[in-house]
Amino acid sequence: MSHDDANREYWDDRYSESPHVWSGKANAVLEREAAKLTPGRALDLGAGEGGDAIWLASRGWRVTAADISQVALDRAASHAAEAGVADRVDWQRHDLGDTFPDGEYDLVSAQFLHSPAGLPREGILRSAARAVAPGGILLIGSHAGWPSWMENPPEGVEFPSPQETVAGLELADGEWETLICAEHEREQRKPDGTTGIRMDNTVMLRRKG
């Protein structure tokens, strides 16, 4: 089995286990930061069940949403239709380490691109930076580590610091402005129903144009 097939099978199985893997809501950092931007063309990497893409589309963005799982994309397309924004989102299946959506975008969002199935994250994020149009925004949200309450977390998943994430992009000097490069706390519901605090990272860069 190829890496592409193994990765796709992992995520298809993950999404097939439950009718809702994620909350259906947009990620908080994306919602906060994108609300300040003028809608244009957006690229959502690792779109999952479509929460971010649908939120962006509802605010007037034209969205290309990419994910490796066709199960997730089909579910997301159904949610987009229910939300009345099906005509504003182009759902595309990509193993982002092998294929990448075409075009340039005013906003490229990569929220929590982590995978126990293996992911060439740095290379994907470099492709993401190349897809940002002049004057556009690259917004990367990442976990800073596994939740403190998680027992036996999967092995082999790396959690770079925000500074390491920026360094890994290998950006040309003078072409980008750093807007956010920071670690922050986020509330997350624990398996027992209580709320815990988890550490996340946010990187937000503007391509000068």
C-alpha cells in the first residue's frame, strides 16, 4: 500500500467512525483573524468536515477546500449545501504532500495539520506560502503538544514551536511581515465532559505586495 493510500485509509476510517468528528464550528483563531479581512479567494488546507470553509463562504469568501479524505469532503459538501453556500466552495481531494491546489489566494489557512499517519508538514506549509497572493495572508494554527489529560498519545507526531514553524517556511528576506507568532491557551472539552486548557500556536504572516 502506498503512503497516499495508507494516509487516505486512516482518515477515511477516522471519519467513518462517527457522523461528527469535529464540532462543525470554525476554528477560533481563523474566525477571529479572518473576520478582520476583506473577503476574496481563500484556500483551506485540511478542511475536514468543512467548518472553516463554510464559515468563510458564509462571510463572502470564495473557498477552495482540500482534504485527503473523500468521506470528510462528501460530508462537508453536504453541510455546505445545508448552509446555502455550496456554490462558494470547491471541494478538492489532495494528499497535500503529493498534490496541491492550483492558484493564488488572498488567505491560505492551515489549521492543525497534524497526522498520526505521517505528514510532510514543512513541505506542505512551504507550498501554502507559495500560494499566497501579494498582499495576502498565511494563517497557520497548530497544537503545541498533546493534551495533558490524554493517555497513550500517538507516537511520531511533531509539534514545532511558532518560531520553528516560521523558520521551516524558508521565506525570502523582506517579502513577508509577521503579524502573529505566539503560543496561547485554548479551552477544550475533555472526554469526561469537563473543560481543560490546551496550548496551541498561531502564526499569521502577510505577503508584501
